[in-house]
Amino acid sequence: MSLIDPDSIAVDEPAEYNWNELVDSLYRLLRLKTTPIGMKLFETVEEMEAVPRIRRPNAIHTTDQVVAQAARLGWTVGITNDDLVGAQCGAVIGLHPQDEAWRSGKNMSGVWFETDEDARAHQEAMDVVPYGTYTAMAVSPLASGRLDPPDIAMIYATPGQMMIFINGLQWSGYRKFEWSVVGESACADSWGRALATGEPSLAIPCFAERRYGGVLDDELLIALPPKYLPRAIAGMERLSANGLRYPIPQYGIQSDARAGLAVSYGER
């Protein structure tokens, strides 16, 4: 089911992106510690390998590791399903068939879920890119402009930073966002869902993302088509002008709240 409110304002694709300006704004407004990156799916391996300065893995990885190589090391990396450790990683981004063996989830039964039925229910709950169109994927720092444009942008941030970013998205053309938690394999909640639906998708990164993908203990992940970035940044600029900015200064849990609230709301 689409989460778009039919009464909300549509977000149009810009004619072009100034990636350096967008990323600089994200750093300035949110003080991010992790590089904002993009992800793009390709119908052919040749298209992926034509991306400037792309690296190809010389080892078998999880998708989490490949994403981390862009977000933590600043690399531009391209993969096919043969570079991935198992069906779970490839199926989320449409590089491996979501066949019966995958849907059964039996390798997760007794590990993450009590029964075979629980494991199957988990697999069926995941948001994934349908199989059959794409054969390759690449990730790269947004500021590099090498995936121009990527299918989705991805931002790792603390809960406080993420709240301000989401508030920026809601400044104009307000909509309520509702996100799900699939549990383990939470990449389906972030890049899987964003790729499949074209919607902003917030996730609590899972055990595998933290163990293999270097995701920090205090980080959340939002994945979204890049057309949403100018709106989020414009909204955060307006919030900042109202004194609602990151980092959020602590007012004090025993202070009289009226003076602080008066700064934001005045006579409202």
C-alpha cells in the first residue's frame, strides 16, 4: 500500500542536481559523521562497469559491507549477485530470484525465528525489488556525482539528526510517515523498500548491518529517492531560522519550560 497521501504535494525530479551543494547542506544542518551515499541498479553489468572509477570486489561480501565501503571509506563499488554471500542479500535488491527456497527462510529458522512458519512469515514481510530487470548494483558517495542520479540516497544519522531531517521533509506538503520493522534483514526496510516503492524509508539497522556493515550503535538509516533531498534541506533551513536546529540544546529537566517555549512560539 502506498504511503502517499493523495492530498499531499507531489515531489518532482529536479532538472539537475548540485551534489556538492546538497551534501554540504546536509553536513552543515545535521553535522553528519557518515558520508551520504547513493545506490543505483543497472540492467546490464556493462552499464555498471562504465561508472567512473568503479571498484569491483575481490572477495565475497554482504550487501551491508558493500554499502559500508561507500559510506565509511568513500569508495564507488559495483557488484553482481555473484559477489554476494547468499540469496538474502541479492533478493532484496532484485539480483536473486525470490523463489521458493528463498521464501522458505529455512536457514533463519531456529536462528532468528522459532519455527519454519515464523521464518517464512519474515521473508514474506520483506520489501524487495522484483527479480528479472536488474543484474548489477553500484554505490557511491553522493558528492562524487558518479551515479547521476542514483535511484536512492542513503543517510546514516543519530535519532536526533534523523528527527530533524524528517521534520524538514514535513515542513511543506505535510504528510504522516509510517514505517515498518521487519527485524533481521532490515535492509529490506531501508534500501529494499525505497527502491521498490520510491518512498522515503527509515530503518533500524539490523544485527548483520552492524556486524558486517560497520553501522554504529547510535545510527539509524533513511533511504529515499534523491528528489526528496532539496525539500528536506529547504525545510530544515526554515526550521533552523525558527531556532529548531541540530544539535538540540538541552533546556534542563527541572527548569520552568515557559521561557523556552516562548522563544519558539511567542504569542501563538
